[in-house]
Amino acid sequence: MGLPGHSLAAVAAVAAAPVALLGAALFPRWRIGWRERLGAHPAARAPGGSQTQMQTRTSANATGAGAAPVWVHAASVGEARAARALLDALCTRGEAVVASTQTETGRALLRATRPQIPCGLAPLDHPWTAARALGGVRPAALALVETELWPCWIAAARARGVPVVVVSGRLSARSPLLRRALALWLRGALAGIAAVGARSEADARRFIALGVPEARVEVTGDLKLEPAAEPPLAAELAGALAAAPPLIIAGSTHEGEEQAALGALAAAQQAGLPAALVIAPRHLRRAGRVAAQVRAAGLRLHRRSALGGARLGKGEVLLLDTLGELAALWPLADVAFVGGSLAPVGGHNLLEPLQCGRAVLFGPHTKNAREAAGFALAAGAGLRVRDAAELARRTCEALAQPAAWRARGEAGRRALAVHRGAAARSLALLDRARAGGAA
């Protein structure tokens, strides 16, 4: 940004300062992370070139002491989840990495799930704060997830010779007038982008239409839909389920959803459809309450924590009261229901059953899994149920027509397969940009 631009930025900063100070005084939330908003990232380096203790922990296995990190930035929770695939790929090969998000919830997610990676709130998109943040972290590259196109930040990175790459790039369809306005506002930012890895051909065309040179745009896939490796099934669980009847799996359930799942099992029994039920409550502290509900229904209960060589039989219930084993069970599901969706929670991970070829049932509350729900519905691999009665009806349909239900699951697996390797392709694009091959 030249002198006129900096002069305008200075005037804007002075004008905004009283408003910001008043807001911070009146609204405590405005004070959260204010140092990071002003450019003080947790992974900032000391003037002599050494990294802070936090960054040193992160980069203990990085190639070369004090290696310049790759900075991965995401907007909020959904984008932060997508960013993890790229962060993991970078960490696996020993790269130094740092992260940032626009929202506190996104930052909390990354800090909770990737505590070894320094993560802060993004700087305000102002020349001074962007320059301060980049000067502190001194990244080797900046990867922006989806639609995080911040003109001042991109310009500051370009001025420092830091390649900027958009990964899992997404642009929604807009009217011609809005597209022209967006192109005008982002003209400088788009010129400063070294490469765009778009989610789809449609997204790629939109980036090109906005002014990104076609040679810098390619389709790399959606990081949110990158299928994860299927975890192994523990031997004791495999033994318990070896001769089990068709399985109804209700995963990540909340209050009321276990009762709905028990109702689905009862409906199957009344219809003469053999089945057993696996319940995996979202919060293990509720396991005792769920166990009491199963017993009150007059059903035989097996707790995962005390299997003792037992086998799950027809009309019986397995309560998964241990951590981290649900993902390994989804491939065994004949009917998969993902919770937090009948209860007004917002939904949980719908992709896990889909990626192992299982169709998925979910309720009306999917605000936290909106894109995955839309994907499942569009692929014909998911059905939304309104209530417990519809869950029971759809469960019976699936058990009565297993071939048709398996076909739904395979349709979901095929649709997801397009995005397999999205993290690797995004990483390769980032590498080319760092080497100067994508600019």
C-alpha cells in the first residue's frame, strides 16, 4: 500500500479509535483477544529470530531450527474443521505451522483439538495490524481457507514476499451487479494471490470471473469433505459384534435422542425385523442415565466398558461408554442416525458414516452441520427426519429394504470420493506457490 493508502488508513484508524475505546468500555466481549486483533499473534518471534516457547513446542520436529512457519487462517468453526486436514498434512511432514481464526469459537476449536499449534485471532484488516502480525510471525506462506479474502492482509503479505494461497476456495453464486462490486473491492487482493485451490469447477470459474488469472486457479477439492482414514475396530468390540443382527447405530446422542433410538428398535421388533442397537452418547457423563433408560425399556444392556466377552444379540443394546470408538463402528451400521439433530443442538459429524458408505438419518437441527447435511441430501445418501416417529419409520424402511439402503450409502461414498486427496492437492499447490511456480 502506497503513501496515499497509508494516509487514508491513518485517518480511518484515528476516526475509529474513540468508537473502539467506548465499545471496549461498554462491552467486555470487545476486549477479548484485543492484542491479537492488533497484530500480536501467540507465535510471534523474538526480534533476534528465535521463536516463542509456544512456537518452539509446535515446531520441535520442523526441518531446521526456527523454520519459518506456514500460517493457516480460517473464519469460524466450519472452516477451522476444514483447516485441520491441511494443518495435519503440514505437521505430518515436520513443517512449522501456526493458525488463526476470525471468531473466538473457531479459535477455541483449534486450541482444543490441535493444542500443539499456536492459534490466535486474526488481526484487523488494516495495514498497520496486518503488517505487525506478519512481522511478528514471519511466515513462509499464508493459506486462507475458503473465502477469507482480506485486502490489507493480502497486500501486506505480498509486500513482504509471502505467497498467499486460497485453499478449499469457495465463492457463492451472486448477481452480476454484486460480482462486479466484489471484483472492484477485491481487485488488489486478487492480484496479490499466488494461487487458488477451488472446491469445485463452479468455484474455480467464479474466482476467474472475479479477476484471478486462470493459470493461478485449479480445482483441489473441499477440505471439509476430505474422507478421513477409518480407524481400526478394537478386538473386544469386533468379537461382541461378530454375529450380531443388523445394527442400528445412534451416534453422538443427546437427551431425548436415546429414547427415540429405543423407539426405533421397538418399531423394528414389532415389524418382525431383527435388529440390535448401539447407542453412543455425546457426553459420557450421561452414560448412567442412558443405561437406566435401556433397562426401563426391559432390554438387555451391554456396556462397552464391561463387555467381558459378551455377544450382542437380537433386540439387545450396546452402550458405547468409552471415548473415541464411534468412528470405528460406523462401517458396521445397517442404519446410522447422527444425534444432536433431533435435540436442538445443531447436529454432529454426518460425514463419518457417509465416508464409509453408510446412508445417514438426521433430524431437523443441523445448523452446525449445514453443509454436510446439504451434501448428504443432494447425494441421496441422507434423509432428514422430523421426529422420533419418523426416525422409527425410516429405520424400519432401511431394515426392510437393505439393498436400496446400501445403494444410498454407496452414492454418498462415491460423491465424497471426488474430494479424497483434497489436503494433499492443497499442500502441493502451497508448495508450488512457495517455490514461485504458481505466481
